[in-house]
Amino acid sequence: MKQVVEAYFTDPRLMHGSGSAIDERLLYVLLANLLNAVGGALRPKVFCVQDLANQGAGHPDFGLYTIRQAQKGKVKMVQKPELGAIEVRLVDGRVWR
């Protein structure tokens, strides 16, 4: 888990330092890895699903599900995340200094 946390904080800084534009979606994989690493250590296990379908409240970036909501390793269709949804936004560029 240490490597996942380090990557979450190091990789975005490297991406930003490259001078390339960073879209929030580029950071999704890092956040998903972090959430799944932490969630995998919880009881019951928690996992995130990216790019949820609109179920009446918009199109959230992630949903947090418990393992009880999965069937054969997949989330049952049209199911709201038991633990909530996450919307990702970029922060002001001053954070990178």
C-alpha cells in the first residue's frame, strides 16, 4: 500500500512538472488505485467503480461499493454505491509549488 500512496502523491507532480496540460481524468487511475488499496484492507472490503452511469444525480466520477454489492467480482447493474460517490476536481496550480 505504501507504493500506491507514494505514487498518488508523486506521479501527479511529475506529470505537472513535464509542462503538459493535466486533465483531471489523467489522475483517475492513481485515485482508483489508492481507493482500492485502502478499501481492500477494510472489512467488508470496499472497491471503487469509475465513470458511473447517471442514476438521477448526475454522472459521478467514482462510486464506492462494498464487496456485498458484487456478484462474481462484478457490481450488479443499476445499483447505487452503498458508501457514496466521488466527484474529482483539479486544484489550483499553486499546490504544485
